[in-house]
Amino acid sequence: MPITRLFLVRHGETMANREYRYIGTRDEPLSELGQSQAIQLAEALSVLPIAEVYSSPLQRAYDTALSIAARHRLEVQRIDELRECDFGTWEGLSRVEVLESSPEDSQRLREWEQNTSVAPPGGESFEALHQRVCIAVDRLAQVHPDQAIVLVSHVGPIKVLLSAALGASLSSAFRIFLDPATISVVDWRDAAHATVRLVNSHAHLGWQQARWMK
């Protein structure tokens, strides 16, 4: 059975990322650092035989993808299913701000962090996110058998894909940390037959750029 190698790229930094805000479907641009990270990503991936570059339609992901695609003389293909999770009324807020906004929001947030079927008010659950992302990736794998493709997306979609590839419960996504502008690699046949090769690599950025090092 053919394998499709997925280079899963989290978009470069935005200003809201620095404050750990739930930006979800908000169309935040890259920060100055994020723009530099996009160039570093493009350089790191330029030596690889990439067949296509796909991106979330959100600006921060698309602008990151443009740099990568340009090095391969490709056009960026936007796929709506690669967009970030919809955080509903929590969008633009930090975790602390949600906890302090109301007793109801505080309770819902704690439930959301434990239960993948729970969604933010007016938003999307991790189960719904998982379903739409895996369906899209299965479709892309059929289009690109035995090829390597780049998917530029967000924390949520990449984490649910990694959980699926590991054969782990979806709740394991809450235990995965991804820095901006990092690369993860998965060899994908389908969700039941996948191999995780690399997670949250920031070798192209340098160790000092990793937020978990700070």
C-alpha cells in the first residue's frame, strides 16, 4: 500500500501566540518574527522532494506556506479543512481570561480540557476537528501516493493528526506541545496505518527559539 509523507508545519508566530491566546478562526497576521520563521522553514524544506504545498486558508498559515511553496516553484493550495479549531466566544482570550470571565466559562473550559466531545461556547469540539482533518488527509493521501507533501496548519489540526497516527486516544492531543514554525513528519496510509517520524522539530530555528526552553 502506498505511503504519503506528510510534513506538518505549524505556521509562524503571531502576536497573539506570544500571549497564548485562543485565536482559532481569527485571521491574525504573522509577526515580524513569524515572517522570519517562514523563511527559515522554506530553507529547511527546500532540499526535499515536495510534490505539493497545502495550507489552511487563514492568513498566518497561508503566508507561511507561500515562502515554502516559492522555493519549490509551486502554488499554495488552500484547504478549508486545515483551518484551526473554532474556539467560539473564547477567541482572542487567554486561558486565564476565560477562567475569569464567568463561572460557566470556567467550568466549560475545564470540561473541554478533559473531554474531546465538549466544544467551547459557539465553537468546535476536538472530535469534530479530528473528523474533518482526517477526512481531508485521507483524500490528499489518495492524490499523492508515494509522494511527500507539506501541510501548513495550526496547533489543533496537527495535534489531532499526530494522535491519530499514533493510534492514541484523541485526548492525548492535550498532552502534545507544538511551537510556532515547527515541523512534524508522519508517513500516512490512513489513520489506522501511519508512522510518526518527527514531532515539533525546531532544528531550523535553533534551540533558543523553542518556547518550552524558556
